[in-house]
Amino acid sequence: MHILNIACSSFYNWRRTAADKAARQAAGARLTARIRAVHRESDGTYGVPRITAELRDDGERINHERIARMMCSIDRLRIAQVCIR
């Protein structure tokens, strides 16, 4: 790993966790698409609580705080009360 100027442990840690990280990113992208779909179906009237309830009704195990974080990261779905930090 001297060529890359990184510690061997860093390389092996990256290699060990790369697949898990890719899976989490793919799951996040699917969840974002579902959030957009529920929001679109409600004509933009559903906020975090209702979207969370809809996803839970569909069998998704999800926390309202994660829905809020994801909605804040989607510019079109940004809600002022939720995204203030």
C-alpha cells in the first residue's frame, strides 16, 4: 500500500465494507424513490408523518426521523420546519 500512501489496515477496511456501503446507498435510493412517489400521489400535501404512515402500511420498517432527513436531502420536498438545524 506504499504506492497509494495509505495504511494497509485502511485499504482492507475499505475493501471489507465496500459492498455494505453500496447496498446501503442502493436501499437509500429505493427509499427516496418511494418517498417521491408517495409525495407525488398526495399532490404534495403529505409531510413526514403521513409519508411515514404510508410506508409503514406498505410493510416498510422506517423511522420518521429518517424520512425527514431524506426529505431534506430532496430539494423539491424540503420542508422548513423539518430541515432547520
